[in-house]
Amino acid sequence: MDLQRKKKRTGTRRPRPHLTRCDRDQRGQARADRSAHAESSAFVTCTPMSAMGENPAGRGSFTRLQQFVRKPRERVEVCELCATPLGPMHRHLLELPKHRILCACDPCAILFVDNARQPYRRIPRDVRRLDHFQMDDQEWDSLLIPIKLAFFVNSSVAGKVVAQYPSPGGAMESSLDLEYWDAIVNRNPVLHQFAPDVEALLVNRIASPPQYYRAPIDHCYRLVGIIRSHWRGLSGGSEVWKQIDEFFQLLSRATGGFRA
């Protein structure tokens, strides 16, 4: 019985394969690696997301991803004649044929001072409030301006004084009776001093008392832009009147106390 059990055990045992020295060394190394992995696995924890940003490898991957993301470019104003970058305070030019306002650097703007042959005019910066300007209600009504805001400029292209007023559709030109206008000029000789094309009489009869300014033409078109951008419905809405009031407050401060 014992002999049969011994034979049975002997028959079921698989012979061990013959291992070379190299094989034994590799198997020993494999056991050592498994043992080391088992020990280290006992301390494995989930890495917080915040810590991943501190990982140099993770930071490198994130940096590489950022290269494919387009960053919005900051809008930088440039001189429209020579492309030199401009600061927030820069000169403006009036392009006469198109009646368009251009941004310009000082070296370019100075080229168009008192040069009637050029297609550009340099727009002055000074704003003056005309406290002694005289215009009564009857004279204003004779000008046939449909609203209580308007500006008047001596146009060298048209060869006459042009009356314009702001509207939701932009600057609108109003037919001007020169006989009535000449009467206003005779009472206000300061109008003879305005530079053609680039200086305008800006009238605000919404205010009480009415306000009159000797204003650069770009300020007048800025008022046009405010009304065009903020007008809502038939009456304009409260926001547009607030913006108009703020515009004239800033314009008054821009005079620096200089009045004529």
C-alpha cells in the first residue's frame, strides 16, 4: 500500500526543468521585482488634481497643450498712414474726399498742418466753450434743425457752411438757409476764426441754458456714434440720454476752463 502511494505520488509529480545559471539569475530577479512591487503597492494613493499641476512632467504636458490654444490678441491702434503703434492719446486727421477720421502719429500728423493741397487735414485738440454766443429761439427755428443737437462746419469741399445733426442712422445733413446763417455770423464774429473742415460750432439746446462749443470735428462725430449706438425705440430710451449728458460733461471738462 505504501509502495503504491509512493508510486502514485512519484507518477503525478512534474519533473523540474533544468535551469541554466542565467535562467536562475533571471528568475531570482523576477521574484525580487515582484516583492518590491508588492511593498510599494501598499503605499500607492490617488494623486490630487492640484498636485498634478506641480508635477514637472504634468506641467510640461500642459505647456505643450497651451501651444495649440489661440490666445485673443489685444487690439492695438496704429497710425493709419505708417502703421506705428499709438497710445490712447494721439492725433486725428480728416480725409477730405471721403470725410473720414483717421488715427495718426505725431510725425505724420505734422505733415498736414496748413497744407491746403493735401487730402488730409490735422484735427485740433482744443475745445472752447462759447459763453457769449448769441442765438435766440427764433434764429434757431429758422435753421430748420429737427432736433436740439447740431454742428455747423465750413466745408471746403461743398464751398459753404454745412449743418449736420446726429441721428440713429448717423450724421444727417440739413439744408441751411444762408441768409439766416449770415445773420447769426454777424452777431458772433468768433465764427470767422474757425478752421475750415476740422472745427465746428457744436450746439446743445437740450441743456438749459443752451450750450455752444468751438469743437474739433472728431468730437462731433463721437456724439453721432453715441446716439447711433445707444438709441432704442422711438424716443431713444433712457440710456442714450444718459450717454449724451455724460458726453457734454466730459466736453465741458475738456475745455480746461478756457471760454470765449
